[in-house]
Amino acid sequence: MWPTSVFFSCTLYPGIGPPRAGGRRIPTQLIDVRTPVDRVVLVGAPARSLARDLADEHLLELGRLTDTAGGHVVGSVVQRIDTPHARFYLGEGKARELATVVEETEADLVVFDEELSPAQGRNLEELLGVRVVDRSELILDIFATRARSKEARMQVELAQLQYLLPRLRRMWTHLSRIRGGIGLRGPGETQIETDRRLISKRIGDLRRKMKEVAKARAAQRRGREGNFRAALVGYTNAGKSSLLRGLSGSDLFVEDRLFATLDSATRVVELGSGHEALITDTVGFIRKLPHHLVASFRSTLEEAGEADVLLHVIDGSHRDWEEHYEVVLEVLAELGMEERDCVLVFNKVDRLSDEQEEALRTRVRAFDPTPAVFVSAHNPVTLDALRDTLRARLQRRLARVVVHVPASDGQTISTLYREAEVTGRVDDSMRVSLTARVPTELLGRLSSRDGVVIEEMA
């Protein structure tokens, strides 16, 4: 049996079939199985106070989201409003104009850039005669198709069910094969109530599983204690995965699309002078990121919360990078990470001319006095500046000491060369004195060893 979600588009092709009696061949018909492509009309309803270029950029971004989801944009409708209309979000006249556009373009899906209430979505579908989704639902759909790991799929399913629960009334299909009937219903229970009960039960199951995942992640983080850790955060498609691939040399999946990757990845990155860092790539943020999605991915994003430094990656070639910067700060604040040590990393400078890059640097200095790093994930030379910045952050965590070790204690001497930054050495017949920058956790281990004396430096 084919799953009911598979769509068949049957096209007849003349071909050459097997020979029949008499040697004559007859034409055959081949079945072409193709994935359906939704014809989409975009709808923007920005506030009148929003600058026109930003309003245009928001609609372009909605188009890129639609492309990522596999839709084909065939038209758009925009209305600037002060207050959303209670019935259609748009004014009634504009809603009827939208119905005309849908009919003329033969669209089968309408995507709103704003979040619709369940009643508004139902009213619009009745008026337009096609499916209507809002920005949150579109993003959730993209996450559902992009999730690869078991954890990511659970996180997305939880967010989808939380979004779906108040909107069941306008859904055409159910989440279970169970139908209302004798022996299957409570007193007076309708099918929609059955679905609500099933969804609520599934949400409870997922939350319990997510708690177990959070415990496992916490155990993984404890295993990394003592390592210098950094986390890449930023707007979607800023180039975080490309940057981690360039720094680590590992083969990470990279695609020039919004939300190309959802699953976090951690790689070891050499910083020079014997130092290394564990750098984690996290899911990208976006304007109007659904609240349920942020809540569901909280356990994944806690990896960033445990990092010693956040690398806020910004697409330096994007004309509206300041808005992207503010969006990321808002999400970090929602996660309680707004006070973390942070380095601004402007990526994709290879797309800029020398004059444009200099203008960007001047603009950044006026925008944020925090020192920034300008790199291209595809130019290894530019990544050295980021390694230097991370190494300087790491060295802030190191104590400058002189460690006096018995000459016979080769194990301790080897540990210092492996886990600390040794800058000087003096040998005599009885002991070895090593001047080094040493992580505080290593100092604790060394101080308990027989014959080891630690002398702090000013």
C-alpha cells in the first residue's frame, strides 16, 4: 500500500513495449510519480509605520521561506494596516481582492506573513476556497522536513502539535485512525474532542521524552567540562555551518537556503599555540520565530548557554543586517543569554568590494563599539583572525603560574605540555620549573600531587 500522502501525477508517454505475436511492438504508458508543487500567493500586512524597504524585504524573506518549503510563488498581495481586521486580518475589500488574485493565478495555497488566529484562518479558507497558512505554520513545516535526528524530530513534532491544538476545527484530516463511535467515545464526545484528547496525550508523551533528552545532553556537557567551548548563533542563512566547516575542516552539510540545518553539531577547532576549542553550531533564528519552536528547541540551545563565548554570526553582505542582529538579541534574551560574552562575526565579506567592506567596518564601529571580526567561510586566511580572537578569550581563563615539578615526575610535566600553554622552562638536578598559562581546573588537579608547588605570577 502507498501512503496516503504520496501524490500521483500520471502522464502518458509513447514508448516501445515488449514484442507481441508477429514481432510487432506496441506503445506503452509510463506512470510519472511527481512531488506536488503548491502554487502560492504571498500576503503581507505590515504596519504603516514600517519603512517600505523593510516591508519589501520581509515579503522577499517570506518568498524564500516558501521556496525552502517547496512552494512556487505566483503572486502577492500587500496591505498596510494599523490594526488587524477581526475577521480576515486584512480589510474585507482587500480580502476579496485576494480572492480574485487566487482565482486568476490558479493558486492552491495562501501564505500570510503574520500570525493568524484560528477564526481568521477558518474565515479566509471559506472565502478563498484554498488552504491558508501563516508564517509560523510555514516555518514549522520547514522544520518538519529538515529535522534529521530523533531529538530534532521530537522537538518539531511537539511545536507542531502545540500550534495545531487550538486550530483543529479548520483541519480537514485527523491525527489518528480512531473514529467516534460506540465504545470509542465518552458521553457526548465529538470527533474534534477525541482529536484534542489524542494530541494532548501525545504532547505529554513528547514532553516526558524531551526531559530525558535534556538529562542526556546535560551529561554530555558535564563530560566536556574543562574544555573551552564556543557556540555559533545567528540569523538563519548567515553561514554558521559553513563557518564551522571552514574552521574545523569537517564535512558538514551546507546549503544556501533558510534553515538548511537544524541539528546541532560540535567540532574540535585548533586555535594555535597548542590550544583548541569545542565549537557548536546551533539552529538559526528568524524574525517572528514561533514561540512554541523556541520552547521546544530550548534543550538544544542550552548548549549555547553553557558556552564560554557566543559567536554571533552576521551576514555582512545583507543590507538589513542590523534588523537580523536585533532579532537574534531578542531570541537570546528570551533564552536568558543576553549577558553572555559575545563576539560579533561578520561573514560573507568575500561578496563585498574593498570599498563596501570598509564602509561596513565603519558602519559596525558606529553601530556597536564591541570589537568585531570580519571573515569569509570560504577564505581560510580570514579565519585566522577568528582563531586569534578565540585564543585570546581562552587565555583569559588561564592563570599565569610557575609550576615546580620533581624532575622524576614525567607524568605531570607531560600533562602541563599537553593541557597548558608552557612559555618557559628551567631545569636543575632536583626539579623542573615551568612557566605556563594553566586552566583553573588543571591547577586544582596539580595542587593535589605530591611534590608539586604552584607559584602565582603577578
